[in-house]
Amino acid sequence: MCYDWRMPRKITQRELRNESGEIMRALDRGETFVVTRNGVPVGELTPLRQRQLVAAEAAIAIFNGAPAIDGRRFRDDVDALLDQQSTPRG
């Protein structure tokens, strides 16, 4: 799938309603639209990014060389940043 990186095409609320099939096909092609009502932009339609899965073997290989996490140091860092009091709020 290729994405069109040009400026979004402006369409009216009426065009969105009457030409929804063609607009959906254009979204599939990567086009983006700004929807207007009475000439005023009210929303934007953009295609969703397709997820790209990474093979488990590739992910393992990437993290294989990562440094080990020191659990105590990690916990100390989290505690320093977040208030995790177990006292009920009143």
C-alpha cells in the first residue's frame, strides 16, 4: 500500500455522504481528506497505518544484546517518579 503525502483534499459533508464508497477507496489508496461544513473544516479522515509484524526470531535477536535490567534499581527509579502510596484516599 502506498500513501499519498500531498495536502489533504477538502470535501463537503454532502460529498462525504453521497460519495462515501469512492472516499473509502481513496482512503485505501492512502489519501487524506478534510471534511468541511458550510466551508469550515470540521474533521479529518486519514488512512490507518497497517501493522507490520516482526518475526519472533527477529525480536529475540534484537533484544539478545540488550543489557540486563537490575530489578532493584528499576523499582527504585519507578518509586522515585510515581506516588504509589497504599493509603486509601478519603
